[in-house]
Amino acid sequence: MPLGTLDRTPPPFFRQGPSALSKLVFFSALAIFLMVADTRMKVSQPLRQALAVVLLPLQRAVAVPVEILAGGTDYLRGLAAARDGERQAAQRAALLAERAARAEQLAAENARLRALLELRPALAVRSLPAELLYEAADPYSRKVFIDRGLTHNVKLGAPVLSEAGVLGQVTQVYPLTAEVTLLSDKDAAIPVLNTRTQQRSAAFGAGRQGGMELRFMSGNADVQVGDVLHTSGLDGVYPPGLPVATVAAVERRVESGFARIALKPAANADGVRQVLVLEPVGLQLPPRPEPAVPLASVKPEKKAKPRPGMPSP
């Protein structure tokens, strides 16, 4: 190739434009002009507003992941706080339920104690407060134990009362405890008085059924459902006028000469904690006079024979 045909111009990479200083001066002057024009004449404000409107969807789209992350973090924090609050609320509710149950129990116990205190001055016999401990293990009897015994001067056969009426009678006494046979026991019996007819009779326990019955009553006896039975006070054990039971059912059989009368005890041992132990009425009565000796049983005294020389009487 002949040398004259070669292009001796420098390549574009090596071409020299304006100098760096010229560019700095130009762009500096342009920046100062734009700033002055924007400050004085508000030239770039419409352009700025148009760019803001155009770029708003892009800004929103770019901010969505950030908002999702922040919202998820807040949701998880709120969920944890809600669970903690729920757990604390459940603990407070359980504590309040326990306090409410304890308050109801104390209120019921207070009512029973008030009833016993009101019953105690009305009795003319000496009484001793006691508390039920547990029920006897014998499944065929109705007996309970109280926390008073010989050391507390509990007497054998002493009546035991609740705020509702007669509960039973002390049948065994130990140094620190005593066994009380309930009126519903199959071996229990108590003399009663019908407050409506003033008729005296005897009530007996019905055993594990938990009720009582009025035995040896004729088929035409004046006994009605709802009659209230109180202690008669003629046995020397129970004071008179204490509630015992209410007539629940009367069955008059033609083939039998006696009526079957079911009773509902006035006092129920279930749920009772505080009771009164009374001293048997017979211990406070004056001693019975000794029976007079019949005249026929008195042997006449023998007359002394007069001695000789002594005048006869």
C-alpha cells in the first residue's frame, strides 16, 4: 500500500476537545445561572412538579417492600404483645376466680356462723362450738367426726346442731375428737312433736338413702305433707323446739294398719363445717327423787320385853 493513501488523522480516542478547565468554568457558570434563575424566576418549579408527578408511582412501588417489612415487624411485635396480654389476663382471671370462690366460701361460712350465734343465745343449755373433720369410713352408716372430745368436756349422747336444726347425737367420745351419728343413720331415733297437731311420735333414720321416716303411726293419723317436726324435749337429751324434719310423703296402705311417712331432715351434713354441741338436758335437771318405800315392806319393830321389877309401858 502506498504511504500516501494512509489516514494520518488521530483516532477519536486521542482527539482533544475543550480542556478540563474550560469545562469546569462552563458548568460552574451554568450551575450558578440555573440557581439564580430558579431563585429569581422560579424556572425549574414546573419541571420539578412534573417530575414529582411522573416519579410518584415509581417512588410508591419502591417503598412497598420497605412498608411490607415494617408492617410485618409491627404485626409480629403486636401479636407477641397480644399473646402476653392474653396470658396475663388469663392469670388475673384465674386469680380473681379463686378470690371470688374464696369470698363466696367465706360469705357462706360467715352466714352459718351468724346463724349459729343467733341460735346459741336462744338455747337455755350450755353449748360448745365445733367443726366437722371428716365422715366415717363405714359405708353402711351415717357418722361424722368433730374436733371436740373429752378434753373439751363433750358428753356422751350430747345433741349436735347446725344452723338449720338437729344434725345428730354424739355416740363415741375420744380425747380430742367425738363421733356423731346423724339422724339419717339406720340406728338413729329422736322423739318429735308435730307443730301443727301437737302430736308426739318418734322419727327414725332411713340409712344410706339420707332421709328419715315416721314409724308406728296409724293409717288414719293426722299427718300431712309439709308438717314441721320439732324436738319434744321429753327424752332428757334434746331441748324442746329444735327443727328436726319436714314430712315429705305420706303413703296410707289399706292392707296395713300403719302409714308409711317419709321425712326430709331439716339439717343436711353435706356442706356443713361449723356445729354446736349441746350438753344433754338431763345433766342440767335436778336429781330425781328416790322412790318412796311402800309401808307393807317396812317390818314393825319388836317391843322390848319389860324387865322384872320394871313397870310395863
